[in-house]
Amino acid sequence: MEPSDQTKIAILGAGRGGRALVDLLHHVPSIKIVGIADRNPAAPGLERARELGISVTTDVPDLISNHGAGLILDVTGDPKMETYLHAHKPPAADILGGSASHLLWTLIQHESKLEAELLQSEKLAGIGSFAAGIAHDINNPLQLILGLAENLTEERDLTAVHEQAHEIIEAVKRTSAICRDLTRYSRRASPHEDILVPVNGKLDEALKIARYASSFHDIEMIKQYQPDAAVKGNPDELLHVLVNLITNAVHAMEHSGGTLTIETIVHDGQVDIRISDTGSGIAPDKIPEIFEPFFTTKAPGKGTGLGLYNVKTIVNKMHGTIAVDSRIGQGTTFTLTFPNAETAGQGSLL
Amino acid sequence: MSEFKSGFFVGGEACEGRVLVVDDEPDIRKVVKMTLQKAGYEVLEAENGEKAIEVINSGENRLLLDVVICDIRMPKINGAEAVAYFRSNYPRVPLIVLTGFPDTDMATSFLRQGVVDYLVKPVEGEKLRAAVARAIEQRELARL
């Protein structure tokens, strides 16, 4: 995007309204937030702006005049500010204030709530398909525990008793780890939590979850992780993206078996996450549709059609891009590219 | 304890019968083996359907295998495929399905195919031994 195509916005007021605006507008490529101002240096919107590398200031005259703002969003709710802006704004700048900016804020909050609901419902719908995997992974250790415990009631050899009791303890730990992983995954993504997320660890966590959703039998796995790959974003949402892509890859190889390759690549400060399968592939004319909501190739009642739509929403939010390379009968590669986490979202400081 | 003794002699020792346990989890094979050995069965192991077919086709097993206990969710040839193979090639060998995932449709389909029992893990030792004894008994009755 050429900088000249961007709408430059200055935000006045960094309370809840200002914070909501920063969160939403920051993700829109055609919008650049040139700065945010509030009299209170501890206002939540200022804190959020600092996290995202957006300029923060208490100097309103400087912000509205000297940073090329084409639109001034006034969410201070202060009538004096309204009067001040009308008298002092640069001629080329528009003002959105008063009840109009309040309406905008209300709509933004509504949209962000809807988006969170959509993510959560798709995730929960997916967990329904975990039943077979969970039952398998819980009932197997239970069989071991039961068999060993029955044996212990008659076992005379003290060494064997110790060994078997130890095996029971380990089996119980494995079983409780399943519940822990699943509760962590099924919880609602904590909002506004953009932090530096180590990607390799998240991929391993996603692999554990994806195993419940799909059978990894007959699938060879290749992991090529570059150390220190990290991206900036919400860790719960990134996990959701990775589980989705890995599950899709494994489903594509469900009948034939194949190779699942998971790579992280760090180059020129960017991080690529690449997930490849050697499965059925996607027809070229379908590729543009796969990110559309409710697009699914699964049988009725099996898929929500929201998986890749949500993947795209989250990746966009993280300022990343998705590339798909697919050949029928040969397989599919999804490449997610994220900007350098150190510089992501950084603007010039006032 | 089984009520019926088929009374084979394997390796010079009295044996209640020879059982093949097919499961990809070594822990399950170990514990099932432990449970059945206590009742005097000889237990062979296979880690998937492909290995199970190899075992049944090797040497004397073809003649001396009394029962196959088979998991469903397994790599290579999965349980459902293995059951189909055993039923068409070794219809006289009774099959018991031992699965971690109870599924009524699957259970019905297996029982229709002639599987003698459908057990869901975790199964108590006594129930497992009874199921094996019952399977052997049915096999002997079918021979008469």
C-alpha cells in the first residue's frame, strides 16, 4: 500500500473509546494512526498505543497540526475540545466527534464482540470432532491403570509393586495432561493480548491438539524449526490458526497417508510458518473461495466452513499474509508470513 | 477363569489357548498379555493390522490361533480393515474388538460381520478373560 493511499488519523481521547479505536484501526492496512493524545498519561488507550508502537502525546495542537492527519477522531466527549477543534484544525482535516464518534465506537465494539463470538463458536464446534481422539487417549491409559491395579492386588514381588505403581502414576499424569491441554485450548481467547509469541512452541502445542481432531496414523511428520522464530500477536488466536491449518493438512491425507511438513523460517526479519501436506490438493478454481465464510468441502454437519475464514481474519489482524500453493493429487502448502516482531506496527514517535 | 479348556500343548506346557493381541499401544498389549497369561493363555502381539496378518500367516499360528483381540484406531491396516481381512480369510478364528472409543454404529457393523464381542476400554480383567473363554467355547461348539 502506497503511503499516499492511507487515511491518516489522529485520535483524541484514550479512554475506552480511544482504546477500541486504536485496536480496530491499527489492523486496517489503508489507515495509519499518526498519533493519539490524552491529558491523562495513564489512559488505557495510550498504553495500548505504546504496545503497538503508535505515537502517544499530551500535546493536542501539535498532533492535529504537524503530522498530516486528514481525519481527527475526537472521542474525548468534551464540548470544549469540540469548540477548540473547530477553531484550530488544519483546513484540510475533517473532524469526527460528538455523537458520531460515539456511534462509531459502539459499532466497533459490537464488531469486535461478534468476531470473538465467531472464533469461539468455530473452535467449540471443532472440539466436537475431538471425541474419538480424546476417548482413545483417555481410555488407553485407563486400561493400563486398571490392568496394573488389578495385578497389584495379587502381586507379591515388592520390586514389581513399586514399578507398577510408578507406571500408574505416569499414566495418570498423561491422562490429566489431556484435560489440561483441552481446557487451555477451548477457553475464549483473552482479548487485547498482543505479545511476542515463540512460534515453534505454539506449533508443538497445536500438534498435540490436532491429534485429537484427526488420526495421524500413516502420516510421516517432518519438523524444520528455525530457532527463535517469534511473531507478535495473541497467543490463543495464533494457536487457533495453527490447529486449523494442521488439522486441514491431516484431513487432506486421511485416506492416503502422506507427509506433514511443518517449517518455520526467519528471513530479513520476517517469519514464515509453512504447513505442507501431500494430500488430495485443492482445485485451482476453488482456491479463491477457501477463505470465504461457510465454504467447506466436508460432508454436511462435519465442517463449519469458518475455519479458514477465521484463520485469515486472525492472520490479517497480526499484519501477516497467507499464500496457498496447491496441486490436485500432490498436496497443499500454506505459508503464513509475519512482519518482524521487533518492528511490527511501529510508527514514528512524536 | 475359563470354563472351557481347549487343552493345547504349546512348548510342552498346558495352555488354555493362543490369543493374538493387536494394538498400537505397547502398554495395552502388555497389560492385556499380563491379564490373559494369569489365566493360562499364551499371548502373541502385533502392533497393527498389517503385522497381525503377518503373524497369523506365519508358521503354526494359522492352525493354533484361538482368538484375536483387535483395537480399531491403529496405523497401517486399521482395525476395521483387519477385522474384514480376518473374517474373510480366517472365518473360524473368533474376533474380539477392544476399542477406546464406544461407537454404536461401529459395534453393530462389527457384530454383523461376525465379531463375537465388542469391548470398550478400560475393561476389567475378569470380563476380558470371560470374553476370551466364551469366544473359544463358541469356536469349539461351531466345530462340532
